[in-house]
Amino acid sequence: MTDPVLVVHGLKVDFDTYDGIVKALDGIDVDVGRGETVGLVGETGCGKSVTVNSLVKLIPIPPGRIASGRALLHWPIRCPDCRGKGCARCQGTGTLDVCDACRGDRKCARCRGFGKYRDGKACRTCEATGRCTSCEGSGKRYVDLLQLSPKELQQVRGSAMSFIFQEPMSALNPVIPIAEQISETFYYHQRESLVQSTLAALDQEIARIRGSERGSWRLPILRFYRQLYRRMGEKPNSRFFQFLRRVPLMRRYHRWIAREMRARSLEALKKVRIPSPENVLDAYPYELSGGMMQRVVIAIALAGNPKVLIADEPTTALDVTIQSQILRLMQDLKQDIQTAIVFITHDLAIIAQVCDRVSVMYAGTIAETADARSVFQAPLHPYTRGLIGAIPRPHRDAPRLPEIKGSVPNLITPPGGCRFHPRCKFAKPAVCGSEKPLLVEALPGHRVACHMYNHNGHLWTEAEKKPQVEVVA
Ligand SMILES: Nc1ncnc2c1ncn2[C@@H]1O[C@H](COP(=O)(O)OP(=O)(O)OP(=O)(O)O)[C@@H](O)[C@H]1O
Ligand code: SF4
Ligand SMILES: [Mg+2]
Ligand SMILES: [Zn+2]
Ligand SMILES: [Zn+2]
Ligand SMILES: [Zn+2]
């Protein structure tokens, strides 16, 4: 991928339980490109939610444990020299977007890009590719989410990555009005731009009072507020202003920024096409329907202008008509804001409708990943073939719906080798039961973790390897 915004590589997550260690993820690889919608699909318990939640440590740690892996997020920073105004260091862009490890030359710092050392040994840092691992060879600035401090992660959540969950009611606070819940997101993730607009509004009011003969007693107060907001602009993360919000009389200054936040919240609700948004602003979550609540959750998720939007089964709790409205809304919004979306579902029909690329998960591993069309028309992995074969087709007069035999394995004692081998009708015990298949590119842009398509491929016939559906059932 040329311009990935999120690269997850070899992610392993375990949970320590009284029964043993649940090996929930066993080396997950996922790439998400700019403005792309990637679907994560698989049976229940295969690790879809753990994959995305562990990126920003939303899993409980302990019992959860991130055993290994990298999760690189493209994250240019504001130029510290010019504070975003543009200078020689940032070449007028106001942001710094150069990899700290390779300084932009894209080569592995260990082997200097050769992939091996002078004695001929392969470089283990870059796995002999010679590419810088901190930026995946792009030369741009990426951060490893799994290495960030809790404070840095707080900045990522909501602004760089935001989430839409399955249950809107549990995502919203039932005792706080909607306006306040959306405003908070703006306050914590867009404070700088809020301060700029507030200062502009204050300047306008001061100019208006100067031009008229009435209200001149307000001028010193407004000038004092202007001074406060200028300070806030210089130190947007200062806790002093959050404290000031609670102090009687002093908290009056907050009204100006609150007005700005309310205006933006109203805009956000209009964007998600909520009927009568002015009334919804003052409503409590329990006064709204499921579809309206999910729209509010989407508005909150988009308020921070995220680079990656994670939608974890956002339509599962909704009825079918609302489901299709929400899906259409998400597609329209995606065109407007150019956010990458990771769409989690176990509904293949939704994947076909909204996703550009699909990763099929099975028992904590990625079985297959390719563009959506290829996965549906020419699935390679026996599990994907079975999944697509199991979609009910009303025009066919089948006595029994096709199914994949067996059930998802217990992840405390997962099967060795390929985790799918006890259920796979193509399994060859000699290799499938003992050797873990790695994700390899079987066709251009189509990667699959199955021995049929790697160096063991000669054990299967060409007919068996041919991409097709419904062979497992
Ligand atoms: N806190 C936890 N403690 C122990 N095991 C856990 C915990 N959270 C998740 N798991 C295990 O991790 C595995 C993956 O769970 P996950 O929630 O990611 O599944 P999922 O694919 O999202 O399923 P669904 O479609 O039902 O949401 C499951 O086997 C689950 O038992
Ligand atoms: S590796 Fe073997 S068991 Fe696993 S999916 Fe491929 S053929 Fe089936
Ligand atoms: Mg889940
Ligand atoms: Zn600069
Ligand atoms: Zn680099
Ligand atoms: Zn190297």
C-alpha cells in the first residue's frame, strides 16, 4: 500500500484467566489506507473487537496483555518552531512529517538498507527487506500506538482514532444532555480552533461596543476574557482553564467558548441528518430512538476529525431500515471527510455494500485479505469459501442451509499449526496440523494464510486451489 494511515503488524494479545491463557490474537496484520474502508469479518469470538480495542488499550490490562506487535499510525506533528504558521524547518507546511528513525531516507537504520550485514547474515530488524520499520519505508512520521504513554494515548483516542460501538445507549451518558456530550469532544480535541473562533467573536463584540454609545462598561470585562482566551490558545492543554470553569463568577468567561461549542454541535448534528437538531441538542439520550442515538454517536466520533474511524458493529442493534440509513450516512460522510474506516461486522452483506477491502478473521488470525470484489468472487481460503457459501440464497431450493462443519476452537487450547485445520476439508495433517501458515500474497493484492498457496502448495491439486465458493458445505 502506498499511503497507509494505520499499519498493524504481528499483533498478539493474550488474556490471563483462571482456566489458562486465552490466546485471543495470534499475529494480526492489517493495513488501512487513507480514505479507505476496511472490513473485519469473522465469526463471534474470532478477535475482531480485541484487535481494534487493543490498539488504543481499550482492553482491560490485566487480564489482557499485548504480547508483541506494532501498530503504526501516521501522525504528523505541528511544527514547534513556527507553531503551525509555516517556517523554513517545516518548509512552510506548518507540520513535521518526517520519520524520526530514518530521517526520511526510508532505509533500515540497522543494516543501512542492505537487508543483510557484511558477514551475509540477514537483518532481523527489517526482516531482510532493508526498509525502515518505524515508518514502513515511507519516510513519513508514524507513531507506534502500542508504545505510547497513557497521556499520549488520550490524545489519540477521539482525535486521531475514534470509535462507534454497537450499543449507542452504552456509549452515551444517560444523565447529560446531548449538546454537552458533543461539546466535550470539541473542547478536548479541537480546543485550538475553538479558541480562535471565540477570539474572533470577542473581537467582533468589542468592536461593536466601541462603535456604539451603550454598554461601554462591558469593555474591560471583554478585554479580560480576550486575554484569558489568548492564554488558552498559547497553552491549549493547561488544566488551569478547566479549573476556572468551576469557579463562581470567573466561569462566566466559559460562556463564550460554550456558545462556539454549541454552534459546532448543531452543525455536527445537521451533518448526520438528525431531524430537528435544535431540539435534539437539549434532549437526553433516553428521549431519542436507537437510530437517532447512533447518529449522535457518529457525530461525536467525527467531532474530533479522526484519521481512522473504527465502527464496531455499528448497526447490529438497529432494525433493517435504520441499518441501511446509517450505512448510507456513513458512506456519504466518508466522501466528505476522507476518513479511513475500519468496519467490523459478521454480516457479509454489509461488507459487500460498504467496504473497499476485507480481512477475514478466524480464531485470532487473519485468514485472507483482499479487495472486497475478489473476496466475494474468488475466495481462496477454505474458511472464506465456506463463509460465502453459507450465505442463504432465497432463489435456490436447498433442503438445508450450507454450513461450515464444527465450531470455533477454544482459544485457551487452540489447534496447533493452522487454527482452521480441524474444520477444513482440504487439510493435510502432515503440514496443516503442525506448521502455522503465514499470510502470503497468492495473487496480486490478495493475501491468504493457507499452505495451499505457499511453498507447500504442491501437496494440493490445481482444482483444489482454484478460487471458488460453496465447496466446504
Ligand atoms: N476480558 C477478557 N478476558 C478473557 N478473554 C477475553 C476478554 N475479552 C475478550 N476475550 C476473548 O478474546 C476473544 C476475542 O473476543 P472479541 O470480543 O474480540 O470477539 P469478536 O470477534 O469481537 O466477537 P463478536 O462478533 O461476538 O463481537 C474471545 O475468545 C474472548 O473470549
Ligand atoms: S492451511 Fe491447511 S487446514 Fe489451514 S486452511 Fe489451508 S488447507 Fe485448510
Ligand atoms: Mg466484537
Ligand atoms: Zn515550521
Ligand atoms: Zn523511517
Ligand atoms: Zn535492516
